[in-house]
Amino acid sequence: LDAGRPVILAGSHISSWEWPCLTIPEPVRGQVVTAYKPLSNRRIDQYYNKRRTRGGAEMVSMDDTYKALRRYQEQPAMFILVGDQSPSSRKSAQWLPFLNRDTAFMPGIEFFARRFKYPVLYFHSQRVRRGYYELTYQEVWLNPEQANETDITRAYAAHIEQIIREQPENWLWSHKRWKMSR
């Protein structure tokens, strides 16, 4: 960000994934943009987005993510993408081994990183004690133009799997990771 480049910050539904949306904007030099799937109830969707943007983050629907990535490509910006849900399409899914099972991953993080040449970092929110969380960042892929197909998604999945194995109780299992088969 200090070099004026955007970055993709990839997360997962482990521990409190909402908390970083509130706290990351403070120390960041540049715009923070968080992609989300709008809720069917507009009133509830507006309520949550109002809370999510208190720290200065901009919320964009999943359908508008590409436009936002283009809009900020010439300035420092951090794009928060949480892509560990089951994809909506078998056709576009990237199939990888994950927790000893063949698993479909959403291709968005890899697609955007390779298309825009944005480095990818992984963020993890760890509960320290009640009401206190610690954010850690790890490199996933710094030079996406040097990645082969699925390299970035494999590295992303490896980060998620390692954290789940260390603390399975913090993973949101309700996303039904394996509801889709190849």
C-alpha cells in the first residue's frame, strides 16, 4: 500500500471475520473495500452494512467487485475477499484437496489477483479473550503474474486448512463446504 499498489486481503469464515472490517481501515493508507453477498432482506442488509462501514470501509456487492477493483487500480486500496464458501457453479469451481476431501473453491480471489496483478495476503482474526481479537497477516502470493492456474487458490486453501486443523472449533461449519460434488 505504501508503494501505491492495491492488495487483496483474503480471509475465511474462521473466528470473527466481521471484526476486521471495522478495525482494518484505521491504520491503512488507502481505501478499504469489502466484497459481500447482499442479504435478501434489504432492511437487515442495510443494518449490517451500516455497522460494517463504521471504520471507513466501502461495501460492494459480489456482483460489483470487478468494477471496484478497476476503479481503485491506480491507487492504494485493500480489497477484503472472503472466499471459502461453496461456489454457486460447478463449471467455474476450482477443485482441490481440502481436509482430505475433493472440495470446490470459488475462483474469485485467484481470478482477480491474476487479472489485476494484485498481491494476495491472508488475514486471520484470532480470539485472544472475550472481546479481544488479534489480526495476523500472511503472504499467499505476492507476484500473481508468476502463478500457474490454481496456484493462488491452493496456497489460500492451505492457509485455511492449517488454521482449521489448529482450531477446528472456530470454523463456521454451516457453509456446507461439501454440498457440491465434482
